Amino acid sequence: MYDQVTLKLNVDPLILSALKEDITSEDVSTNSVMPHPQAGEVDLICKEDGIICGLQVFERTFTLLDENTKVEFFVKDGDEVKKGDLMAKVYGDIRTLLCGERTALNYLQRMSGIATYTHSVAALLKGTKTKLLDTRKTTPNNRIFEKYSVRIGGGNNHRYNLSDGVMLKDNHIGAAGGVKKAIEMAKEYAPFVRKIEVEVENLDMVREAVEAGADIIMLDNMKHEDMEEAMKIIDGKAEVEVSGNVTKENIARLTDLGVDYISSGALTHSAPILDISLKNLHAV
């Protein structure tokens, strides 16, 4: 759940922007059939099994339109939900319920889909020391929602943005003139509280990263036998992350390596939505 400061400074403006995208001047359909205020209620129904996430954002979408809107929840973020479950009832002016319906559901379906997919991937790492990480491959202006969803699903967040930590990828290394030089420059420039992670693609780069004193070494798109050899070279001198087109279908092949982290962009860029609906709207 977002704290009040985060909600007001970072979440509310994004929800308002989404609402403005959907209502540029007026909701013509709603104003046609509901010209005057009318109290009503509607049910929030789950249409497939999964992990629910984004209930606070769902509620906030309606209360930003009308602070008198009330939501009665029967589940909380992180709960396993089943097809047919009544998850909440929303009470308020029917015009508000109709205007906010699609935006509220878009957030809830997307966030629940990410949490559900992450939960299924994280389950494949149970019994290992390896932590599942997300990436920055998020939908623009939706990172705060998508990374939260990963946590609710049982995953962990990698750096939030470019200001959050040093990650020297292939193009940074190319710009600096090599792994060693890139790490030296990062150590000289970055605040001492920042860990330095470097992405490597072969064993020569692994050796150079170890010798230069990288804090975290990311093995990117390397063959399994090369990653096994890399673990021997690193030998505890740095934390190890594995990355490169990792999905639910192929993550099991990495569990025997004993790495500290496995990152997967698929958690946010490829998770399907969880089907959820608002049904049975009626006046009260």
C-alpha cells in the first residue's frame, strides 16, 4: 500500500492524467442516461483465478472524481482470488461510478496481472537462495504501479530508475573503453553508497569485472556452461545476477547455478491482465 505522501505526490497525478485521457470534456454516454445525481452501487467481480493487486489505486480513481465515493473491500492486495469471487462493492453517485469504471479497472487488471504472473515465476525459485527481480522494462508513466505489483506477487525490485544505482551495460562499457575503465570511472564519480553493477557477456569480461572490484556482476545472455565457469571465477567476490530473456517457461534451467538474483523483464512487459469486471450497477 502506498503511504499518503507517495499517494499524493506520485500516484494521484498519474491517475488524474489517466482520467483526463478518458474524459477530455465530458462523459457523453453517462450524461445522456444519467443527467442528475443518483446514489448507486456496483459489484467488483473476479472473472479468473489469480493474485489481486491495485485495490488502493482502484479506490483512489473513484475518490479523485468524487470524495464521497466509498468502497467496501472483501479482499486485500496479495490475496489469491477465484473466478466468481465478489471482491468489493462500490457506493456513490452513479455518474461517478460510470465515469471512473474503465480507468479503475485498467489499473486493477494490469496490476493484478503482473502480480499473478510474478507469483507463478517466483514459485519456481522456492527452495533456492535466488531472488527474482524486475527490470526497467515498464510501461511509461506506470512504473510506480508495475513495480509495486511485482512486490505483491512475491518478486523484488531492481533499481527503480537511473538515479537509483550504477549499472554499467554494454553501451556504457563501449563509451568508457572497456569494463575496467568503466568501473574505475564509476567508482570515482558515483556516491560511495551506490553499489556498482556491471553487465558482462563472456568470461573475459567476467575476469575483468572481478579484478576491477565490481559489487554485482550480471551474466547477460550467456551459455549455461559459461555461467557455471563464471561462478567459479567470481567465487563470492561479487554478487551475481543472471539476465536475458528470462520467462516462466525457461527460468528453471537457471536454478542450479546458485546465483543471487535472476532478473526478468517479462514480469512487467509480458504479463497478461487478470480479468475483472464491475457488474450489477443499480440505484439505491
